[in-house]
Amino acid sequence: MSLRFLDFLSRSSPMDSKSVVDMIEASSGAHFSGFHMNGLQRTVAAEQPSTSSPDNMHKQPFVIGVAGGAASGKTTVCDMIIQQLHDQRVVLVNQDSFYHNLSEEELTRVHEYNFDHPDAFDTGKLLSSMEKLKHMQAVDIPNYDFKSYKNNVFPARRVNPSDVIILEGILIFHDPRVRDLMNMKIFVDTDADVRLARRIRRDTVEKGRDIGAVLDQYSKFVKPAFDDFILPTKKYADIIIPRGGDNHVAVDLIVQHIRTKLGQHDLCKIYPNLYVIQSTFQIRGMHTLIRDSQTTKHDFVFYADRLIRLVVEHGLGHLPFTEKQVITPTGSVYTGVDFCKRLCGVSVIRSGESMENALRACCKGIKIGKILIHREGDNGQQVLNTRQFPLSFCPSLLIFVTSSICGIQLIYEKLPTDIADRHVLLLDPILGTGNSAVQAISLLIRKGVPESNIIFLNLISAPQGVHVVCKAFPRIKIVTSEIDIGLNEDFRVVPGMGEFGDRYFGTDDDEQQVVLAPPQ
């Protein structure tokens, strides 16, 4: 190697890493699918939990909040939802159960007490009870007595963990801490005159109150509280039901949506941009085979390719389409759709390259770019795996390249020049900590690709990685075939399937590695 060439490499900045890579390719013919980094980036990994807690392994209940003015029909809507979800475990929690006990002084002026004000409720106790139910723990709900205005007159109601929790009350959307507990927020919107008529009938007939006292309370407390505290929370609702329980169509649609959500993974309830393909015995069987440590390389590749093809097809289904009419051989007109034309794939070297064949089989002539992400080794050293470099490759050249790129994360990228105008399918079979995915997506965005135009395809995902990617990029789509339990102390996905690239390409862990200490 000439001194002039070594001098050029030593003066190359991190931004020149692409030109260095090009020289390596030209001088040695190295195939960069073998340019493999082991270990994990410490700066981000340190922030990730090492394992999933037992609580995270439980199935989280689906929490529905139903708010609205007094006598708007909230209870009727809740009853209709519960009746239609008869095959699910559903519990109803009323905000009315969490009224504060009135003091002796307040009892002497009970008619002056505003039961429609947020301060009338023990929100702290409500939060504590809901948190326990969300963590699948039984809880005792107070049984508030509206004659003595105490919650200790009758025994508390034991509520057990359930698939669906419905929280109903006039002010459940007022406190953001309570709102954050909900997967779905419903506001029952009923005309004020209808609500007043219902309240008069309920309080005079059922409670035996004087109509004058009912109207006085309505004008003094109920209506002002609705205008000041309840109506402003309508903006937080996901669904607004006009006419309350009379709107059967709305309730039917809500129940249908709840059933769909109950069949999804818990993370899909949190992140609407996460899609897990529907599991079947065929898919579970293929996962069983590729996760088995005794499966041969031939079988691993065969069944991994089948799963990858399913994920790719599902991902393509999220692309935009245009309507198109064609003439069939019978002379008839068929109205269908036309595929998205501006499309490309980007594989994260090396494991992501295993998904390229499936993408090419689905999209004829598709352009595919490549990204190589640098990650630090477990001991903080820079690690390069030389398993696919040719034997004639010069070690001193490898050392120089490594030194020139220390401290950066992107080593190599080769993308279509017009990638900013395309929809991108990002390929990486394992989503672990999410570090590499974040770096790859960040690069695509810097290249001008709109976040909403990126679809990230992988076979298995760890919850930690899903959280990282979805929080950083809420407008991309993630398509996966299964979500695993989490990460172990070595930041590997468990139960996982091992080192995917090694198993797919047939490389071993005991091949030569070049280990360099980080620059001082």
C-alpha cells in the first residue's frame, strides 16, 4: 500500500467515509453485506430496560371513558356496550363512587354543596383504583351513600381484573391523569332541554325531591358546572355520540371497534401506526421452526423467507393506490386499483438483505438501497466482523477505515438519488432496542423522505424497540409478524431467534474479528 494512499485515508473525515468505502470496494472487491458490527450502541441502550417486568407480560385491559352532562344517557350507553360485549369480562366503574365524604359543617349546608365541581371528587383515590385495575389487580370501589353523603355506610364493591374497564362520570375527562389511563374516550352529547327533562323526572319520581329544589340546583350548580368544566372536555373525546342511548348505530360501531382492539396486541392499542399481521397456525408453526436452535440453515432460510414474504405483502397493503379500470378477456369492465409506482426498498446491512429477495419477488424491478449502521461493542471497543471479507483483504486498510469512522454511527449508505420522491420500505428482520432503526429512519428523513412515506418491515419486535421508534417517529408505519416479551440483560430479544444474519447467511461467531480501542 502506497504512503500517498495511507496519507489520504488518515486525512479523511467521518463525512468522507463513503469515499473510503468505495475505495475498499474497488481495491479488494469486498461485499458489504459481510461488513458486520457486533454489540450495541451504549448511549441509547443504557436508557432501555434490560428485561420486561412481570407486569408488562400481563395483558392490559381496554379502558373506555364515557363522559357527558348529567342525565345525558351515559349509563344507558355503558349498559348497551356491556350487553353487546357479553362474551368479554367487562366492569363498570362510576365516578360517583369517589365523592368526598362531607364534613359535619358541610352536611348542615348540603343544599349549598356543589356536587358538579371537580373538587367534589376524590380523584387521587380514583386514580389509585384505576391503576390497580390496569395492572390486573382486584380493587375495592367505595359505595357512596347519597343520603348520608358518606362512602363508609355500605361495604365497598370488590371489582376484579377484566378485559374491558368502563369508567363513567361527568368529569372523567377533566383531569389529564385520568384521561391518560383511557384507550377510548366517548362523550355523550345530548340536548340541554332533554337533559333537564330527564333530571326532573329522575329526581322527582325516583328520589322524591321537590321540583322547585331540582330547578334551583340545576340553575345554581348543574348548568354552570356543565358550561365551565364538562363541555370544555368534549374536545378530548375520540368519539362523540349525539342523542346518547338512542343512537344505536354509534354504539354498534363502538362495540365493533372495541372487539377489533381486544384482538390486537397491547402495543397496537397505544400506537395506531403499529401493525402485527394476524396470527394463524401456519405463522405460529413457521415461527416455531425458525426460533428452534436445532433447525438447520436450509430450513431456517426456507421458513424465514416464507414469513418475510408475508410481512412484505402486508406492508405493501399500506401503500397508496389509485382506482383503475381494465377490460377482461370476456370483454367486461373490471374496476380495481393500480399499484404505487414510486417505491423503493432500503435494507439495513447485513440482516436486512435477507428480506430483499421477497421484496423483489413482489415488486418487479424495484430499486433497493443499503444502509450500514455502526454500533459499539459491549466493552466499549470498536468491533468489525471480517467474516465475509476476502482472504486477500489487507488488515492494515481495515484498521485505517475503522479509525477514520470512530465515533460516528453511519458507516455506509447507497440510496436512490430520487428517494425523497418515493415511498420507502425499510427492511430489518429484528427490532430490538430500536437504536439502529432510529438512525436509519433519521437518515431517510434527512434525505428528504417524508416520515409518513416510510414503512418499517421486520419479523419480530421487542416492546422496548417499538416504544423508541413509535415515540420518535409517530407517522411511520411498523409492520411485524410477532412482538416478543422484551430484551434480556445483554439487550437481545427474548425469546427471539438468535443472531438472524448468522443463521440466515451461514456465518459463525468464531471467525476473525478486528477489535480496536476507541480513540483517546
